[in-house]
Amino acid sequence: IVNSVSNKIYIGQTTQGELRWKRHINALRGDYHTNHKLQADFNKFREDAFEWSIIKEYPKNKDTLLLEEARTIVKFRKEGKDLYNLTLTIDQVQLLEENK
């Protein structure tokens, strides 16, 4: 998810892109999204400032998706991109350690 005004990014993974985007939008519209930074900017910049896209497709394997999501977050942070992602999950940290 990209904020076209601030260029801030939220990285996520799913096997159902359109449905996941609709869930994000519904939570944001309802002002109950679990990511408070994303919610605050949605409230500030409004819905038209946000769009989603698929960065890359991977096999529909839970561990692969978690690992690639974590790798993308780490890569984007190293590149200095401003992210909405607050933390990595314990599972993601373990996968990163195991797949160095």
C-alpha cells in the first residue's frame, strides 16, 4: 500500500490480493485499522491518497510469503524508504535467521 502524498509504504503478503485490500480499506474507513500509523495518515490524507499493488508474486507457501515479506521490509528500510510496517513477527525473524 502506498501513500501517494508522502510516499510512505506498507508491505504485506497475501494469497488473496483484492480481498486483502478490501479488508484494509474497510478497517481504515471504519477507523479501526490495527496499524495506527497507517490509520492516522488515512484519516489525514483520505482514501484517494492510497493505492495498492503487487510487488512480486511467490508460491502460495506460508513460510515463503512470511520470509519474502520480511526480506522486503528489511530491504526497503535499508534503502531509506519510509514504511508503515511497525515490526517483524517472531516467525519472520526466525525465518530470516534460518535463511541467511
